[in-house]
Amino acid sequence: MNINLKRRVAVSAVFFLSGICFASWASRIPDIKNRLQLSEGELGGLLLGMPTGSLLALPLAGLLVHRFGSRKVAVVSAILYGAALPLLGLAATRLELLAAVILFGLIGNLINISVNTQAVGVEFHYGKTIMASFHGLWSFAGFIGGAIGAGMIDLSITPFIHFTGIGLVSLFIIFFAYRNMLTEDVNTTDQKGLVLKKPDKLLLRIGLIAFCGMMCEGCMFDWSGVYFDKVVKVDAGLVTLGYIAFMSTMATGRFVADHFTQRFGAVRLLQYSGLLIFSGLLLSVIFPGIVFSTVGFLMVGAGTSAVIPLSFSMAGRSKNFPPGISLALVSTIAYFGFLFGPPVIGFIAEHASLRASFLLIAFVGAAITVLSYTGRAMLRKS
């Protein structure tokens, strides 16, 4: 196995680790909601903790990666991520759950920035677009995590025991991955030191596209199970069906997105992605039965699959910022989508309906098409 392939496998393993930890949490949200007797509005408020923690990490993530290198930050944060996961299962009150969710979100974004910086470096050494395949491993892990979560629910295994087992698996993964990760990050700029300045127009537009993508993803991660429970009204064993459908096509889409990027170009692929998200959510809102909702969620997964990988790949090639900083800047904008999406769903659901909430997110997906079309000339230069 050559050195580039070893690096790719190692970085892919960390993406998988991150994905299975997050999916384990997401798959048990309906269970935790029922155990703590939370309303949709209360759950939406508590879910603010995840993106809040992520946003708290963003000012530090780029600086830590620039100072210590993405490898060290990724390894330490991966260990902490696996250790923080069981705390979500231990939470017995709303306050405890909020604190655990904030911590989980903070550590998760340290992994996000550091491992994507690693991915930019591996992609640079490969000399071709491979970013989506890394994110595909994250989504595949989400599919596996969702399936494991469904099995744990059927076996009546508590979230704490479930999360502890996944945490131990994550420690095993990082132990074997760290030795082959990049020891030095690539620098796509001519700058030698750290220069702090506001994002340029290109990064701002990429950030807005990622904002919409993250908003759609966050809503699907946190609310797909609740949607199938309360709107589609499936049996308890099928509550995770929507989540699994979404994650399966998101994973599949990311494994083929690099091919489609080479064929159609990143900008056109972003335009198609927004249309798929809009169409899939609209279908599930108009026809909220199990068949049409599942098909709709499959479409949303395919649509969201390429948005974040393409956004991060474009940001990582910035000529004005090193990869760790440009990724942190774009992620800062994007995570506001992750911040506002899930609680907005909860608040609208409380005062109107979940179907109305999902209709709003459909138009957020359509905004990806609009932003990538109106800024196509600028984006094609990235």
C-alpha cells in the first residue's frame, strides 16, 4: 500500500469514527425525548446545544490546527468525542442533557475542522477531487450507526450502554489511524504566518451554500425520526426508517459525487443538489405516507450528499487563507445553519406543524440552487 493510500485510509477512518458517534446520538433522540418527556419545542431548544457547542469551538479550531497541526488536534478530539458520547445517555434532566449536548457539539467540531484539513492535504497530494469520498465514509458510518441504533431500541438497550460501546469502538479506530495521518498540513497560500482577516466574497458565497446544506442536514439528522413518529405515524421499530433512508443515499451519493464532479463540474452539481432537496422534502410534505416520505427522504439524502464536501473542497483551495483557517471561516457561516435549523423546526412545529417546518426547509434547499447559479462565474474560479 503506497503512502497516499495509507493516508487516505487513515483519514477515512477518522471520518467514519466521527460519523458513527454522531449517528449513535441522532438515532436515539426520539428515545431520549420520550424518556425526558420533552415537547417538540423543548427538544428544539435543547438541540440548540449541539450547534452552540460547534460555534464555540470554531474560534479555537482554526487556531489550534494552525498552531499544532491537524493531526494532533484530530487525534485528541477523537478520543474526547468517544468519551463524551456516554454522557448524553447519562443525562437525567434537561439541564444535564443541554450541557452534554453542548460539550458533544464542541468536541465534534474540533474533529470536523481538523479532519477536513487532513482531507484537503490528502486530496492535494492525490492531485484530483476525492473530498466527497471522505464525507461518504462519514455518511456510511451514519447509516451503520442508525441501523445499530434501531437494533439497540428493539433490544431495549439503554442509550448509555449503547453510547459506551460506540465510544470504545472509536478509541480502537483512532489508535490504528493516527500513525498514517499527515504530519504536516499543506499551505495553498503564499503566506507563512497566520493572518486574520474577514472572508472574501468567494468564501462568503461558499459559506452561504454550506449554511443551507448544513441547515437541511441538521434538520434531517435531528427531526427525521420525530417526523416518522408523529407525522408518518409508523410503528416504534420503524421510527428510524426515515433517518436510515436519508443517510443511505447521502452515503451513496458521496461515494459517486467525485465522479459526477469530474463529469458535470462542481457548480452544476450544486445546482442539481438543491433541486433534489427541494423536491424530496416537498414530496414528503404533500404525501406524508410511509412510501412517499421514504422516497422523499432518499431524494433529500442524495441532494445533500455533495453540498458540504464541495463547499469544503472549494474553501480548502483558497488563495487567501490556509486550509485550516478557510475551513473554519466557512464552517462558522455553515454552522449557523446547523444552529438555526433544528430549533426552527421545533418552534414552527409547536405553533403550526412539522409538515410546515419541513416545507420551509425545502425552500432552504432550493436556495442552494439559486446561490450556486447566480455565483457560478465566481465559484468556477475556485
